Amino acid sequence: MAMDDLGGTALLARLTAEHRWEDVPEDVRHEGVRSFVNWLGCAIGGAPHAGVAAALRAAEMFGTGPAVASLPGLGRRADPATAALVNGISSHVLDFDDTHETALIHPSAPVLSAALALAEARGADGAALLHAFLLGVEVACRVGRAVMPSHYDAGWHATGTAGAIGAAAAAARLLGLDAQRCGWAIGMGATQPVGLRVHFGSMVKSLHPGRAAQNGLLAASLAAEGFDAAPDAIEGRRGFGEVLARGYAPERISEGLGESWEITGNTYKPFACGLVVHPVIDLCLGLRATEGFALAEVASVQLRVHPLVLDLTGKRQPTTGLEGKFSVFHAAAVALVDGAGGEREFDDARVRAPEVIAVRDRVEAVADPGCGRMEADVVLTMRDGRRISVTTTTPLGSLANPMSDEALSVKFLGLAEPVLSAAKCARLLERSWAMAEQKNLGWIATDA
Amino acid sequence: MAMDDLGGTALLARLTAEHRWEDVPEDVRHEGVRSFVNWLGCAIGGAPHAGVAAALRAAEMFGTGPAVASLPGLGRRADPATAALVNGISSHVLDFDDTHETALIHPSAPVLSAALALAEARGADGAALLHAFLLGVEVACRVGRAVMPSHYDAGWHATGTAGAIGAAAAAARLLGLDAQRCGWAIGMGATQPVGLRVHFGSMVKSLHPGRAAQNGLLAASLAAEGFDAAPDAIEGRRGFGEVLARGYAPERISEGLGESWEITGNTYKPFACGLVVHPVIDLCLGLRATEGFALAEVASVQLRVHPLVLDLTGKRQPTTGLEGKFSVFHAAAVALVDGAGGEREFDDARVRAPEVIAVRDRVEAVADPGCGRMEADVVLTMRDGRRISVTTTTPLGSLANPMSDEALSVKFLGLAEPVLSAAKCARLLERSWAMAEQKNLGWIATDA
């Protein structure tokens, strides 16, 4: 059968089953490593969250299998299904994980959480983990792009829907399934979408990638045991594309498959809040670092932003750290005062700090429908009437202006060092950057 | 807060948390018992299916917790999550389980599979199991009715979508959660819908209730541990009703809640095939039992049926037992020849039997859009020109003409006796009919 005759499910299944590690370009491998470093830091940094502990207790309520998979940041292991759930939650709960901008997916939380747990259980090496992860991201993001934007607009959280499909593909690859069974696994990922955007603002938002990772593991395990599925679950009648979206674009599955790589569209957040706030923070940090002025001189801080910024982060008077993440006013102020935009800048103390509030009260924002999503202006007006104006369309962390490897290392340490010893953090970071050469993965559970 | 001010999620949560067993009418309890008898027979009879064995191997691929929950028909136990998955599959795989006609749901496969596993793990008694099951069915079927028919038409398999919500409610009840946490559990069931009708015809159709049962268990376990969720996951913006259906009818959640009982709308199949074929089989059995004629005299068998009958079961020349279930021609013929419509009448041997084929070749069918879904005519034309015509709108097994308790017992034994000893079957049946008085549930794992 010619490739052209295959439907989307079969095309993705064949890629998953048959792609060769030797054919993964070096820059693609490196982007996979960058995603791993970012994911691991987020998982460690998120591990102390109350939702993670609750999920671990729930997953173990009825006992579990042998503890062979790591739970980064928790200093212990669990069985692979439990690890997939817990790590999917911990790596997403801070909203600091990666973003594929055209698929509108945070791909690593579902895909890596499944792949790492299974790779550890199977004694896989670093290259096998990376390859399965890259293929899972390819599947998740191509499916995501094929159903966007109507899928997200309808109310689905694609990280847990397309994410489950990608997790299934990654797990199927690690189990060494043939193309037919990879197709079953992908189809069983598609029939277990998680979940609904009504839950945004509750702990369930991060359950979505966690359960998606588990769903992917189950799908691949079932396929490995001969549990059969429809061969056209993505594109078929009453399949994923038709049922979960108004517009399904099959060419987004097939175009350049195996040649271009979705991982190269992945981005990493430099700042510990929603992406929509990043242009403003980036500009404020630049102002603080380079312009000669004292904050006391600033009479007003005027923002021009995309309308979504005020929709999502328009909280004028935040009172908690979490509320601070939904306040572009706080984000601008704390960046100007502290010169940073990490987790610490969004804790309760900084949101309530008088010196931050003093600046925050002088921030004004205007939503401009003509403003791009990655675009913002900041205008400082001094008490003497002087004005300083800056603008960006490519803030740090956007695809056009990505974080450097060094910046990702700094982000990793900022997340991990409050949780683990500095020595462990340094070892994890060094080995993670050399993931493709790791003969085994035991060091992750040992140190993380 | 007045009941009227509560949304659907909170109303269902309050009922789940606060309803009293003393307030369950006797006929409602008895219908719950009838559903249990039917479910247990289906689970035992379905246990030898290859998909059940594959799912059990997959679920245990990475080890499991203590084996405290029964796997009817398999002669062993598993941890509750594994049991929920496996029993949800085994009780649905024969397509012989119950049907709630207005919710378009097979409620027992997802809800009882979750409830029994948890009840066994918790050492609950028969009344607690029944009550949780009745409440879970109430939740599943009210949600199902609120989104029908657009939910099913869109391509969702409601048994695994609304079923997961019902399973979550039943599990939350057995864990003794308060109304707020029951609401979280219901909301987490809603965010894990399974699955897509594209999989009908593959093993994944029965994965849907199995995974739904597991999803319900996880949802309740998470809620019990304090994992919070949106309080309006059913009716809210970007919630289950809006995202998974075009029309959400909130009054179907609230009307008569706690007074009427959805279980009284549950029906049980007398025949081992799709419901659409039941009117024809019922008529053919009646003809064979009461009319004086020899099959050799019959020149033709003419059926008038609802159009869906030929859409779904129009296979003219089936060659396997499974294909026989999708052939109204075989169903009519084997009913006339054997005077029965059980699993045996849909095995490979009966589909290939010359005496059945001889009659099948004389069966003709006409789809009539004016024919009701539960309506059919059968006209026998004899070689001498004599005609015998019968018609029904209330075939055996429909809500208007339900199977008797005795008929359910016969069905149970027909399913269970090929799998378990006659003595075990008899004990299980006797104790199941007295479920409301059982002080514990250990006898299920012992005998089933």
C-alpha cells in the first residue's frame, strides 16, 4: 500500500513503529533534550504541590505494583502507571512547562510522563527514551494541529486529549509494537480524551496530562496484548477528528511526516506565569536592566496588550501568589522591582510586598485588538514628564527568541534547588544534557 | 441554599452524598437486584472472551495491588482498579447487558463494575452496594438523558461517558464522601469521557465501560484525598453538557430527583444480540411455540422492521457467530428452528447449520420508516398459500413487557453454567436475589 493511501492513524502508526533513531537530525535530538531538562525541572519544582500528594495517595489507595519508576522531587519511586499520573500532574501544576504554539499543547507533561515511566520499567537507554518522546510529540502535535482551533474553542484541553494520543504512541514505541499495534494504541489513546476546560482554575487542570499519560500507557499495554481497535480512530466516521472538533484537517497529519519535526515548534517559558503575560515581563526586565531611572521617578507604567491578556490576567488587586499569576499588573510591577519573573516573584509575599504594590498601583493597561499575541508595548512616564517606550513582538521564550541552553539550566536550578540538594541538582542537570548518551536511566530515580 | 439554586452537578452530588437507604422504595431495590443478577451473568459469561484475558494481562503488566476484588468467571481476584476494568469489559463484551432506553446507556457495566470492586475492598454489605449502584445509575442516566440524543448522534458511546460519571458517583458514595467531594468526583468523572463510536466492531467497544469504571474509581479516590475540581463540571461553561452535546437539558437532571428512579427504566435483553432484532425474535419464538405448522411447509418469512434493523443487522449471509448477531435473517431463522435466541444460537455452528441456512434463505425483510423501534411484523407464507401474520410493539424485554425474575434466572444460568459449576451458579443466584440482606460480599469472589 502506498503511503498516500494510508489514513492519518495508519500514517502516524507507521512512523511510530518504523522510524529509525539514526534518522533523527542532531538539532531535533537536542530540542528533545531541552524539553527533557525543562520537564524535569518543572516536575521537581511542582512536586511539593498539595495536588501531587493527594494524587499519589489516591493512586496508591488500593496498593500498587513494584516501584520501578521515578517520581522526581518526591525522593521515591512508584509503579509506572502511578508515576505517569503523578509526574503528569507535578510537571504541569506550576503552569511552567513547555508549549507547542501551533498545536496549543503542553506536550511534555503527558508524553514524557508516560515515556519516562515505561522507559525506566523496561530498562531503556537515553536514546530510546528520547526517540519515543520525539515520536510521541510528533503524534500529539500533528493531531492537535489537525483539530485546531475548533477543538480548543469547543472547550477541550488539548494537552490531555491529543496528549493521550501522543503518550500512547510513545509507549507503543517503547514496547516495540509493530505498525498495526501502534495504530491500535493510538486509537485507544484517542478514545480516552481528558478533559474539559471547565476545570481550569482547579487541581483538575493538571490531572488532565497526568491521566492522559496513564491512558497512553494503558492503550499501549492493551495493544501489546492483542486488544484490537478500529484502524481509523483519528480520521474515521465518529472518530477523534469528527467528534472532538468542527474542522479536521487531514493534511496536517501527513504533510512532511518524518521530515519535519514538531519538537522544533516547542517553546519554554522563562517566566512562571501564563504565556500571554510574557511580552510585558520581558519588556519590563529589559527596562530595568538597561535604562537609567529610579522607580520612585516613575509616574505611570502604560501597557498596550492583546485583548486576551486582560481577559485572562486582568486581576487589578491580587492578594495571593496564585492570583498574582493572573495579574499582568503584578507581573509588570514585580519585574520592574525585582528584575525577575520566577516562582518567587509570584508567591504570596511578593504579591503583598508594599514596594511592589506601590508600583502596581501605577500600572495601566489597554487592550488593543490590533496587537499580536506575542506583542506588547510598555511606556514609562516619569514625574518630570520624560517618557521611555519599548515594544516587542518576539519576547524571550517565543519561538523566534528561544531561551538559551544556559537559561534553561538556570530555570532548572531555580525550580529544583528549593526541593533537592545542590549536588543532586547539578548531577541531574549534567546527565540530562547528555541524555542521548546515557546507557541507562537509573540515575534519575537515584537523584531526582 | 435552596435546592432550586443548585446546578446539576451540585444536585447530583447532594443526592449521592445524602440519600438514605431507608428512603429507597422496595420496587426500586428489587430492580437494582435484577440488574445485579443480569450483570453478574453477563460478566461470568463474557469472562472467557479473548479481550478480557488481554485486558487482564495489560492491567497487570506492571504489577498490581492486593487482590481483594472478584473477577467473575475468572476464578481469581485482582485489585479494585484492575477488577473495575476487567469486569467492565467482561460484562459488556457479549452485548447482552442491560439497556436504559431513554438514556441510551448500558448502565451496569460501568457503574456496577466500579461499585462492586470498591464495595469488596471496603467490606461493604449488600445494601450499601445496591444503594451506591442505584445512585450511580441515577446520576449516569440523568446526565445521559440531559445530553441525548445529540450526544450519541455526535459519535459518543454514552455507556463510557455518562457511565464514568455514574461510576464516580457510586464510588464516592461507597467512600462516604460529603456533598462537596461527591461533586468533585462527579466532575472528575465528567472530564474523563470514554469513548468514540468509531471503535464499534472492535474490542474497544467494551473497553469503554471498563475504563469508565476505572475512571470513576480514580475520580472518587482523588476527591476523597482532597483533589479539588470545578463545582459545575456538568452544566458549566466548557463543561460536559456544552462540550459533548449540542443540546443540554438541565431540567432532566433536576425533575423529580430523589423521587423517581432511573433504574425503573432499565431493561434486560432476553436474546443474545442487538436490541433492534428483539421484536423479530420474539415473534418467531411465539410462532414456533403456538402455531401448528412444520418448517418444511414455510415458503417464505417476511419481516417488516424499523429501518435501523437493516442498517445495523442487514447481513444476508453471515458466516460466523459474530456475524450472525448482525443478521436479522439468521436471528429469525434460528428462532424458528431452535426456539431460542441465546448465546448458543449465535455461535459459529448454528450460523453454519444447514437446517438454519435452509430457513434463512427464505427470510425477506422490508424496512418501513413508519415502523416503531420496538415494532415488527412477521408473515409466514406456507407452500399451500396459507399465511400466518403476527405483530408486536412490546417484545419480551422491552420496558412494557419485561423479563420475569424467573426468566432472568434462566438467562443467568445459561450464561454462567458453561463457565462455572452448577453448584456455584445456584449459590450465586440464590444469594444475588437476596443481595439487600447480605451482610458481606465475600461469597461473590468465593463462587464467581
